[in-house]
Amino acid sequence: MSIFGKKNKNGDRSVNLKYIDGVEAYSNGTAVALSIDNTNECITMIARVYKKPPVHLKFEQVTGVRVVSEKEIIEKVKVLLVELLLVKYYLGHWELLLEEYLV
């Protein structure tokens, strides 16, 4: 089954999603409708709840698409935070060592 399985009012293939990241005008968690506009050769993103300007991405601008779950995103963020804390911890020790030898 296709991701764009349903059609919107204009007859274009459409899907409702929760927006995550990548477009400045939209914030994380916004409910959006993505539709394929074959006439203008673009994908259109429209906010479903808030009054946001529609975003039109030409097919050439889309370089990759990946379907991920919210759980996968949360796990990735957790891993990045742990890595950041470890780096900060070890760099803190290096700073103490450098101060000790430089003074």
C-alpha cells in the first residue's frame, strides 16, 4: 500500500502526518497534510490546525524520504544526549589535567 493512499479535495494523492523538522515556518508536532501535486510537479505541505503558509517542494528538491516512528526518534535523541554527556565529562577531565600541567 502506498503512503499517499487517499485523495484530498483537489483529487491529489494525500496523507496526514505529524511534522517533525526541516521547515522553519512549522514547529515540531504540527499536524500537516502532504499532497502530491502532479500538475505543478511538487509536494505541498499544509498545516491542518494552525494558520501557516503552505510549503511547496519541487520533486527535484526531495533528495530522500524515510519512514520513522516516534519511538525511533526518541531513541536516537537519547543516544545523542548520552554521547554529549560523555564527551562533556571526558573533556572536563582533560581541562583539569591541562590546567594542572600548564600552571
